[in-house]
Amino acid sequence: MSKRDLKAELKHMYRPSAKEIVEIEVPPMRFLMIDGQGDPNTSPWYVEAVEALFSVSYKTKFSVKRGPLAIDYGVMPLEGLWWADDLSVFSGEDRTQWKWTMMIMQPDFVDEALIHAAIEEVRRAKGLPAIEALRLESFGEGRCAQTLHVGPFSEEGPTIGRVHDFIAARGALAGKHHEIYLSDIRRGDPSRWKTIIRQPMC
């Protein structure tokens, strides 16, 4: 059996430093995705969406590990695209108007049919409501700026501001605010949470 460390192979995208902001090129990759709206801290749909994404991603991983490919790999981290029709809502307490797409990248060596088979298996075994809203889609952002934020989500503001200033000196903002969650927030100390802040630019 072979082992693949996808985050190491994609180090420039998934292991940034907190000491600097860097410009990278993000190519199209396949993601399991699900859309929603509302405060992620209180929305039942958000919880169901994340559960569906991880359930299918882990089912796919174990199918690949035990199947003909015999590849063992770590499931990639949860990622989120965030936006709103009125961008001013991001500076206030009302998060009900926040829109999001939560997603997990799927390795390029995994057959699409195997991923859809994993969706069907999870549907039969768990009957998760959000399973019906999952989709597999290619997504690329091209030119981006990113850095690592260490600390709770509530303290991301200055980090996001530095990323935006970096972009303003080189171009303009494009696309949606993108976060990649490297820590298990159910267990970790919030002061040590690690979140990649990524912003497309043109």
C-alpha cells in the first residue's frame, strides 16, 4: 500500500506561513461542495452540510485504501467560500445574510464514479439530509494572495486587512473570500486555531 500526503504535495497552497503574505496560482481541483446561508454558529444546515462533506470524504478515503488503488491518504481540510449580496453585513453582528459554500478537495487519483458510490453508501447508511445537496465540481481561483491566521475566527479582521492591502498594491480583489480550516475547533485551543486566509485577485 502506498501513502500520499496531499497537503505536503500541495505545500504552496495548504501550508503557508503566518509570517508573510504570498501570491500563488491556484489551479482547478475537484471539490465536494454544498451551499448555504446563515450564521455558521447557529445554523442547523451548516452543521448538516459539514457532516455530509466529511462523511462522504472519509467513505471515499477508505474505499480507495481497501480497493485496487490501495492508496492511503489524509482527508483534506474543510474549506469555505464566504460572501453576501450586501458586503456591509460582514462588519456587523447579523450573520443571517452570510452566504457560503463549504467544500473538501478530492484527490485527482480518485475516480469520479468512486466518489458518487461513496455518496450513495452514506445516503443508505446515514440518511443525512444534506447528502441530497452535495455536488462534485471543478473549482479553480487562479491568481490569489494568502497567509496563515493563528487564533480565533473573531480575530481574523487584521489578517484579512493585511491580505487586502497586499492585493491593493498589486491589483484588485476578485472572487470570494476563502478560508481553509486546518484545526479541529472541537478540541483545539482557539488561540492556536490555524486558518488559511485566501483571496483571489486580478
